[in-house]
Amino acid sequence: MTQNELIQALPKAELHVHIEGTFEPELMFAIAQRNGVAIPYQNIDEVKAAYQFHNLQSFLDIYYAGANVLLQQQDFYDLAWAYFERCAADRVVHTEIFFDPQTHTDRGVAFATVINGLQAACDDAKSKLGISSHLIMSFLRHLSEEAAFATLEQALPYQSQIIAVGLDSSELGHPPSKFARVFAKARELGFLVVAHAGEEGPPEYVWEALDVLKVNRIDHGVRAEEDAHLMQRLIADKMPLTVCPLSNLKLCVVNDMAQHNIQRLLKQGVQVTVNSDDPAYFGGYVNANFTTIAEALQLSADEIKQLAANSFESAFISAEDKQYWL
Ligand code: HPA
Ligand code: ZN
């Protein structure tokens, strides 16, 4: 069996994907047309040509613009359903999906429209494709603490459909501690908590995610390697890092995939996983992330199997479900 065949055959969980980041240009055009919304591109090639990023912010500007065409419940359903079809093709059997309600509610789209569309697709993924899923509601960290509190309030009627809260968007200048009180409230309400930290931000942001937000997982976290004490902490706590290799390359967090630190982190005993982040923008879904690092870093079959096992180990699923896939 070749490495790529092994990657294709292994059951995997995805733990770091933004549903708005799975918006393929073809679907974006179709939804823009049926909603009568103008987009600043003439055709698919023009869209793809615009996807040249030099840092996180240059991506976020285009990502938020793309999400503007999403208006109806059916739009959110179609977006999520298209992603689930990609999961099926990649043998992703469980996925934990971020959604950014503020990206939509700030445009006048109701919270209910967003979550009802996503939930209907999650239900169909289970019944038609056998894929299990959870939703993670992510706060936009460039917005205020007050706005995050208002979003948490809006989520309460849907709490049973939301496993965790997260923190994404522009990292630099918006440390996790800005949201200490919102996360404390979310934990008190019974949500699990995760946060993007150490993607562009320094190791101090990862410390804050651990000690102030008390996260159950770190999203990205690759800059933790710069702090030996932090590395010891992550290893001792078996703290999962949801690493996104193609994202790191496209956003210039690393300059060359051969330099990516995921294999070093794995060898040192950090519980790293492989994820796609925003696959429509970064050039590939879960298996493309695996095959790209397998080739660039010469991963062994055992390392590939460990990464897939880590995805279930790190998932918000029962011990029985972990056992089933491991
Ligand atoms: N980082 C921060 N915010 C995001 C990302 C990311 O990689 N993707 C979508 N929102
Ligand atoms: Zn992300």
C-alpha cells in the first residue's frame, strides 16, 4: 500500500474546519446568483487568482467578503452539505465544525437561519453518509467582549446543538485574555472551550489560552515550539493541537512545507492532529493536508497512523466512540 492509499483508507476525524472556509467558488457563484448578490469576480478563475495571501489578515478580508452571499437557511445547508460530501470522499467519519455567527448576524442574518441550516446538514450527514459531527461556535476576536457576550446569549436556545465555543479571526493584538470573562461564562454554562492561539501570535497567547481560558484544545499552536517550558506543559497535559499544514503554508506561517514543525511536535510527544482549516481557500481538504506533509516531511506509515489516531483521541466524543475508531 502506498502512503497515499494508507491516508485514503484510514478513518479520520477533522477538528479544525471553518464552515465559511469550505465555500468553493462554484457554490459561491450559484448562491450569489440565486440571492441576487453581486460578487467582485467575473468567473471562477478570477476568484482563484484572488486567493494569494501573505498573512492571516489578507486571507480574512477575502473570507469575510465571500461569506456575504450567504443569506437563507438553504444557503447554510448547501454549504455544509458540500463539505460533508468532501468528508465522505476523504474518509473523514467525524468532524467538529466551526461557525462564525457574528459574520452573519452583523449583516442582519438571524442566528436561527445559520444554525438551523447547518444542523439540518449535520442530521443528513449522519443519516445519509454515516458521518457524525459537532458544531463549535467561534467568537470573532477582532470584535469586542460585549459583542461576544451578546453572541453567547443568542446561542443559549441552541445550546444542545453546540458542543463548544472557540475564538478565531485576527490574532495579533487580540490576546485570549480579552475574552476571559466570556469563556468563564461559557464554561459555567457547560460548553467545552477551544481557541486559536500560536498561529501568528506568540507563545504567550498559548499560555493565556491554557491558563486564562482553560481550553480543552488549542487550534494551530505551532508557535508553541518557541517556548520549551510551554512544550513541556502541552506534552504533560496531553493537550491537543489542531494543526493545519496547508493553511500555515498559504498564510506564510511557514515558508516551505519541508520546514513545517508538525513532525517535530509529534516526535516530541505533542498530541498533534491534521486539519484543513479553510480548505476552499488553502488548496485542499484533510487528505490533501496529509499527503502534502507525508511527502514534504517523509512521514512514516506509523506517523501517519498516529496522526489519524490522535484525531479521535482529541475529539469531543465518548470513550466508546474513540475505542471504536482506534
Ligand atoms: N485563523 C484565525 N481565524 C480564522 C482562521 C484561521 O486560520 N480561519 C478562519 N478564521
Ligand atoms: Zn482556523
